[in-house]
Amino acid sequence: MFTGIIEDLGTIIKIEKDQENTIFTVESSISKELKIDQSLAHNGVCLTVTHIEGDQHQVVAIHETLQKTNLGDWKEGDVVNLERSMPSHGRFDGHIVQGHVDQIGECVNVQDEQGSWRFTFQYDPSTKNFTVEKGSVCVNGASLTVVDDAKGQFSVAIIPYTFEHTNFHKIQKGTKVNLEFDILGKYIQKLKTLDL
């Protein structure tokens, strides 16, 4: 489990194919502190660390993960958000994040608001995912508060610290992002469809 509080930025150093899988080598300041078999969120996707060497670590994404997230679009040199799983004795600063991306969204607008930025994202509403104004959403692994929402669209406000310490400074109109919707909302939506 994660909280959506980004811990570090990593740079994709190498991308290798292994049959239907893709192996990503990531360089970061926390790589040397990781352990083999540890869960680590990369742009909000929970991946298992398979190899560590100095300031670099490797993770493997299977075909399904590549299809349902933006990992298939990654290129060498791309910067990704990193978060280790939450320790049981840690503070819960964000919201409940599983590292299981629900779908890909697209940035449709970035507005400079003189001290913050408003990012607007759209997504396919046929998946029945939804946001709630002032509720939580996870974009590329970052826990954020929804400023406003409409069917298939929402916006978030980004403060300078978040802009600089996550890969939001790389997001522009047309950028594809990983979206994980609030777990409580997903359970409520599921309960509505059950015949109990």
C-alpha cells in the first residue's frame, strides 16, 4: 500500500524487451536503499524490484501492465515519480493508494494561476470510474485533491513544491498519465451494482 506522497524522481536509463515483458532500469537517489523483491510505485504503478546495482534498480512490467498504464510509452531519459510502500509505523500523509492503475488519462489543459498550476485531465468515463470534488485522485502516483469534476474529466491544483518535486513539471497538454481513483469510491460504485 502507498500514500501517493512522492519520495523521489527516477530517470529511465535503459529499456529492454524480454519476450512480452519489458525490463526498466531506473536511476535514483533511493535505488541503493531498496531491497530485491520490494514493491516500489513508478508513476503510481506497483512494480517489484528485481535487481539493484549502485544508484540503479530494475523492475519488470508484464504485457497487461504495459497495456493498461503509460509504461509502454516510456523512453530512455524519461523522469518518473517513485514511492516506496508505506511502513506500518509511518504517517498517513496522502490517501490510500494501491499502486493498481485504473486507466490512462490525458492532460487537456495546463493553466498558470500565478503561484500554482491547474491541470485538467480527461479519461474514458465508460469504465465507470469517477471523481468527487474535494475528493482524492492519484495522478502518476501523486495523491491529489480534485478541484472540480465533470463526467470523464477533473482538474487538480499543483503547488510549486509538488510541481518541482514530481514529474508534473514535465506534463503538458497531450501527456498521457496513470490514474488511480479513490478506493472508497470504487467500493461504493461496486456495491451499487450488486444485487444483495
